[in-house]
Amino acid sequence: MPDVAFIVLTIVVFAVLALAVRGVERLVGTDSADVENGVAR
Amino acid sequence: MSTAAAGWLQAGLLMLALAVCYRPLGDYMAHIFTTDSPHRKHWRIERGIYRLIGVDADVDQKWSTYLRGVLAFSAVSVLFLYGFQRLQEHLLLSLGLPAVKADGAFNTAVSFVTNTNWQWYSGESTMGHLVQMAGFAVQNFASSAVGIVVVIALIRGFARSRTDRVGNFWVDLTRTCLRLLLPISLVFALVLLAGGVVDNFSSAHTVTTLAGRHQVVTGGPVASQEAIKELGTNGGGFYNANSAHPFENPNPVTNLVEVFLILVIGVALTRTFGRMVGDRRQGYAILAVMAIIWVASTAAISFFESGRHSAAALAAGGALEGKEVRFGIPGSSLFAASTTVTSTGAVNTAHDSLSPLGGGIAILNMMLGEIAPGGTGSGLYGILVLAVVTVFVAGLMVGRTPEYLNKKIRPREMKLASLYILTTPALVLIGTGLAIALQGERAAILNPGAHGLSEILYAFTSTANNNGSAFAGLSVNTVWYNSVTGVVMLLGRFLPIVWVLALAGSLATQRMVPAGAGTLPTHKPLFIGMLLGVVILVVALTYFPAQALGPLAEGLS
């Protein structure tokens, strides 16, 4: 039982971090419209 | 030789060794991360690794893909290390030790993956050799490499323009381990071995001492782990006494070698930075700020530990409680300062026994964000974020255009920099506040008054900044502390990495802006002074009330 709790805790923290990435992507992502496949349009 | 002369000699030799390595190591690291020739690009063994994990090594990634690689690799590492400890009793070389308890295994797995190496346990009586070698030592390499590759991605953000690609995480990680950390660790493992550090598969032996008493002596693969422990600014000791143990750090020479290893990559990375952005003077400016903080910190701890503030210190010629006589005050102060201005956390003295103000400096070093020169990679990306804040503040103060390395510092970059400098203080102060507020957790304090607060403050400052050293006198081996400090370590490591890689992506998409009459030169003494001011005013003052109630109150009472 404690094993399940700590594995779930680990997954939840990394899931929160992954969600933070999604949120920050919105903040940063707008300028990416200027580049396509890694190079400037 | 007098104590003062020994201190000057050690500091001089250390600075000389770092100066000798600065250019070749910095240039070599720049070469590792900028090798683009198709024929020399990947080593054969590297190509094998890329094929094995299914990575297209010739394709660069966006910052978000790079970051997802960091997070996925680290999440899998935590789960693997957790399982490894929980299954210890069934593994080879377990020395008959039982499985590590669940909350302790979680805390330790997180601790090693986040480069913290906070240890609630005694290594020699809790962990078998295989867990130490195949679990912890592997993460000593990997977690250190993760810090380095993150700062390399940030540097590419400054150096590149009009692209959304900041590199390939898997390529950077593999190269860092194979081309940088492994070779240096191998050489210095042999150096430490020659200096007297043990390395064997011996289990515990009971021996009879000269006084006729019995003592349990445990051997193990120590030298091979000691080098990467310091080089990678990890700090997790094979033994509970860490680098105060004679098998881990036998004499003043090995002590100096270990301090050198703690600092060398962080120092040389400033050269790498200068090379990669095409202006070495930028690296020298950052190095100057780091050096000023390191020298001030070492001098302050040496001063406070040499003081004769009590009858015992007066009789001993300094505050020798908790210090190894092999190293004395100079070797202990040098180590204590270097381990806390980096994210190492290895110790050769009991930090709880430092004088109140000496201990306060150790806490302050961590509170500054461990930037002088900091953890491998994490120190440099920390100070680069503060450099971004500095040019923004300079722009507000004197009407300069906020630019850094030909990139505009826009509201978006400032939001990310602000999130970076707020994250760690929030974790430290909320964690400390919670521990003080909860009656059960407050009972973990073994010393009353201001020193008790310092113990909790040190614990959360150390875990949130991924340092790993500790004041003794706090019973942290509880489910609450193991769980909460585990989460603090995860958030303290990876939230700043989220902001830093997002900053790298945001900068990389910009076009280069030529320096104009309104651009603040960032390689001159004015900028160095301003950056120091930002470090003190923006970062250190955030913690001033907590410092005032803990170390300052104790030191001035």
C-alpha cells in the first residue's frame, strides 16, 4: 500500500510539471509562428 | 605552519588549479556541445545508444520537447531507483540488509535524481553495494548531466536566432556522461585511491581497537563514487559521516582534491558560455561575480570559525567542535563554503556545530541560489537568469534598453525570470512555515530557540535548492519529512528547469539585435557590480526575516 501511495505521488508531481509545460508553452509559443521546422520563415 | 598560513596556502593552490583547468576544460565542453561535422559528430558507442533508445540524434528539438525529455527521463529514474531500494534484500551485494522503507526509498530516489543527495540514512548500514553502485552512482552521473544540458540549451537560446530548436536532450545527455563526466571521474577516482580512499567489496568487519574496544568497520566501492560525488556536485556520502570519514576523505590533500572537483565544472562552464555566445568577456564577467561571492563566503566562514567567542573556542584556538582535526579550521571552512555555494552538500564538518553566524553564511550561500559557481549547470543557469533581471532593472534605472547578448528582454522573458526567482523562496518559506506550524513536526527539533528554527530553515533551504547538506539536530526520518522534503526537492529542481528551458525557447526565436548606444555593456565592472547588487537585493533580502529569527538572532544573542 505505501508503495502505491509513493508511486502515485511521484506520477502526480511529474504530471503537474507536465501541465506547467503546457501552460508555459502558451506563454512562449506565440513567437514560434515565425519559425517553421526549426528555421525562420 | 600556522593555521592562517595553511588556509592561504590551500586557497592559493585551489585557485591555481582552477585557473589552469579553466581554459582547456571550458573549451573542451564548448567543443562537446558544438561538434557539427557529420563525420565526427557522434561516437560509435553513442550511435549505438541512440539506436537502442530510438532517438534520431541528428534532429534538434523545441524547448518543450527538450523539457519533456528531461521530465520523462527523471520520472523513470525516480521510479527505477525507488524499486531498486525496495527490492534490495533480493539483490546481489546487499550485505544482508533489508529493503529500504517506503517513505525513505521515495525520499532517497528523488534526492539522487534531483542532484540533491539529502540523506536521512546512514549509507553503510542501510544501503548495499549494488544499490550504491548501480543506483546512486548512476544517478550521480545522470542528474549532474541533466543540469549541464539545461544550461547548454539556455546558452543556445542566447546564441541562436530565429529558430525554435535548442538542441537534442538525448544527444546532450549522452555526450555529457560519456565525454565529460566519465573520463574525469575515472582519473580522479584513481587519484583519490592513491590518496588513501578505500575501494573494495568488503562488508562490515568487527575489529579490536588499540584501546581494547570493538569497532565495526565497513568497506565498499568508495573511491569510484567519491569522484563523481564531488565532480557532479551531488554530495551523497557512502558513509554517514560523508567527507569527514577517513575512508572517504583521508587527509588534507584528498580534501583539497575534493574541493577542486566540487568547483571545477561550474567554474569552467563560464568559459564554455563565453565561447558559445561568441564573446569570452561575457564569461569572464559572470566568473567575476561568482568569484567575489565565493571568496567573500569562504572568508566569512573562516573568520567566524576562527573567532574565540567561548571558553572552549578560546582554549582550542577556534570553534573546533564538530571539525576534523585532520583538516582544521581552514580545510573545514573552505569545504563548508564550497559545498554550499554549489549544490553539492557533501560535508567534512558538522554544519550544526558551525558558529551561529558561520552557519548563517552556509544557509545564505544556498539561499542565493547556489550560483558561485553553483551546481553543475544549475549554478550557471541561475546566475544567467539573474543577469536577465539585472539588465531589466538597469534599463528601468538609467533608461537603458533591456538587452542581454543581443536579445531583447521583453515582458515574456521577465515573467519567466520572475517565476524562476520566486519558486525556490516559496518552497523554502512555505515548507519551513508548515514544519513550524505543525505540532508533530515541530517536535522533531532537538534544540530549542533560534537554533531550532535554523535547523528547520536549513533543511528546507537545502532540499529546495537541491544541496543536500544538513544541520544535525532535526529528526527528519519520519513519513512527513521524507514525503514533504521529497516533493520540495522535485519542485525545487524541475520547476526552475521549466522556466529556464522556456526562456531558452523564447530567446532562440528572437532575431539578434545589434548593440546600440543605449545598450548596457554586460562585460564591464558596472554590470558586475549591478549583478552583485541584484543577487543581494533581490534574492538575499527575500530571506532576511527568516535569517533574522534564526542564525542572526542566535549569533547576536
